[in-house]
Amino acid sequence: MTLREQQRLYKRAQKLAMPFRDQPGLIDIDFGVKRVADRSTGELSIRFKLREKIQMNLLESHRMLPKKIGEFSTDVLQIDPQPESPWVDPTNAVRPLRGGLQIFAERYLGSDHYGTLGCIFNVNGHFLALTNYHVLYGSLSEETVMRDLVGRERVFQNNGNPASKSIGLCFQAFDMLTDYATVEIDPRVDRIPEINGFRGHTDPILIAPVSRLKIGVTKVKKSGVTTGITFGLVDGRSLLYPGKFTIIPDPKAPEGPISNPGDSGSAWIINEVTEQARLAVLHSGRESPGTAYGHAFQVILNHIESHSL
């Protein structure tokens, strides 16, 4: 199947799924590979995602979730989205600063709450470090962040000692819905636009378009604080939030967890060896033990350029 054909099917599925978006207990509806006994069948389907604790009689209700919508089979996935920012002891500072390292906000000094610095890139003269909104701000409102923290809140890399120097300040580019936040790096901090463990630079920035992220085909990889280097396969795309993608472990890669607490903010890049890394998805956490989720860098970069700079 070509990418053009898959995009046509995605738009058709999106239209068919809209009438079901307000069903009770529903978290998301996406377009992805149908699973049987947690194994992919290869069939593209409309997938209803519900929280794990929902009553089973609701899952079995054909009135609520039909077995087929239009030409598409449906699938029901029980998920429990978990942003991956844990409460553990930080480690020592690392220089030069690069993607794949541990960061945390000043407000979490003494609480051991951290995530991953996904990558570093230059946008309109601003050297920015990218991570998740929940890593830096937790559940604070966007209004509070803009009023009280942007340009004031310091961000640290690995070292929890308040006397240590920060890597920069919270920047005005952020969005709670797509779960991204940025830090403007202090020009005195030694930095390098690379992702730890991977070949390929991120300056100038190169984004893999959403239209090129092929479900069941596109292979990606990330470098997270907790799991280290992991390899994944693009598994699905939300029909309600078109920039949101799910990723499962690459079946040809070594077995192991794809996401653990501390990996929030990691950058999923296209799994290839090149001189310039192609950014695909900003990792937010896991939906189930074997499924990661996040938002496409194309959506995030568009937001940064249109709302913040």
C-alpha cells in the first residue's frame, strides 16, 4: 500500500469515527493495525481506546462500539496512558549538553522529578532544548506557566544541587495538548545538536512529515534516560488528534521495554544512519506496557513557529 493510499484511508476513517468520539469511557480513536492477543494482524482498522478499568459490558456493547464501520473493521484497546516522568535520584551533570540526557525544572528541586531532554535545535536564532510539558510543568495551567515561569524558571541537567548552574530558562514555546515545552539554552552552556548514542545532527532541524509516517512500516528509535536506546515501529495515528501517534517495539529489535519512567521527552527519530537526524515523534509516555505514544514533531514545530517566535 502506498503512502497516498494510506492517507486516503486515514481521512475516510477519520470521517467515519467522528460520531463515536463522545462515547463514555473513550480516551481516543485511532487508525492502526488491528491486534489479536496483543499481536498485529496487518489489517488497518479503526481502534477504540478505553481506559483499562472500564466495565467489560461496555466493551461488549455493539451499540456503543460496532464491529465494523464502513469498510473498516474495528478494534478495542484497553489502555492506561502513563506520562513517563518518575521520582528517582538524579545523576551527575554531563557536558556537552545534548539530546537524550536527564533534565528537570527548578520547581522540582528536592523532589527528584525528571524527564529526558529530547533534542537541541536552532529556530530563528533561539537555541532550544525540547521536552514534555508535563516534565517541566506537571499539571500547571498554561496561564500560570506564561505568567510565572517563562523567562524565570531555571532548568537543570542531571545535577540536583541548587548551587549548580542551570542549562537555561523556560521558554515561551509550549503547549499542554501536544505535551511539549522548550528551554532556551544559556549561551554559556557547552552544547551540541546531537542525540546521545545516535549519529546525525539536529541543526539545521529536519522533520519527518506526518504524511511520511507510515503505519505498520516506518521504523523509529529513541534515546531515553531510563531505557537507553530503543527501537520502535509506528503503529497508529489518532483520528481525534491527528498529530498523535502510537509506537510499538520493532519486532526485529532486541526484546525489552519500549518506555519506562524517565523517558518522557525523548525524541523518536527515523531509524536510519545519516548525517542529519529526521525527527518524527516527541515521546510522552506509554498507553500500555508495550505501547508508547507522543506527538509528531511536524505539529510541534508548526506550533512553535506560529505561536511563539
